[in-house]
Amino acid sequence: MKSLVVYYSRTGNAKFVAEKVALELKADTEEVVDLKNRRGWFGFLRAGYDATRSKETKIGKMQKLPKDYDLIVVGTPVWNSRLTPAIRTYLKDNDLLEKKVAIFSTNEGRGNEKTLAMIRSLIPRINIVGELGVSKALENQADTESKISAWCKNLKSI
């Protein structure tokens, strides 16, 4: 099964998870680039505000097309218990209707369930074959890697 891991990461947690998932699945990866400046304290505040308002954003041109893959894994950090504007934009801009889709979110302690539910509601007709919520991915790397390994084992059996 040819797989693609697409993710957005502001602080590195989602990137860490995405890279581990890609390694387990022997998948290609592509980072979604938010063209809005989200660095620093002001960027952090703007990020939370935009996520809370369910805003989209301009993202960089994607190099890999979902149509070329069987499984698309989409990852997002949790911002104020919501998905990021960059992943919201990616999901709205790409047709995943005939694909198997797995989703993951990363957070610093809470919000995974609400974020994953929002993604499900944003793409209601999509075949979601797996969901994973990871808290404090970089702080708990051994636990995170174990969780990812078990999750990917399930994804490979689909």
C-alpha cells in the first residue's frame, strides 16, 4: 500500500510523530507550509485565534498529490482544542473521497478528541481508517514511539 503522511507542525511535536509514522509505514512525507507568520508569542496568539474561528489560511504549493497514494495520513497539532488552519485548508483543497485516511493530532495535554471529531465532521464522507491522539510527543518520546508503532501496525493490516 503506497502511503503519504501530510502534516503541519509549528513546534515540532507533529513533525516528530509524522516522521515516526512515515518510518513505520515506509511512507512519503510532506509538510504543509502555512504562509502566515505564526512564529513567536504574537504568532502563537494569532494561531489560537485563527483556529478558534475555524479559519483557513494560505498554504504553500504541495508537491505530492493524494491521488497517487492509497493511504493518506494527516497530522495536526491541537490549537485551542481545534485543528490548525493549515490542515483545515489542506483538507478542503484536496479530494480524499476514494482514499483510506488516517488522522492524528498532537497536544500538550488535552484537546485531541475534540480536534479529531472536528476533522471527521470536516470530511464526513471520507473513509477514516485510524485515529491517534498524542500528548507531549517530544517529552514522552519512548511512549510516543510505542503508541505510533501499535497504531501503524493496525494501519498496515487494513
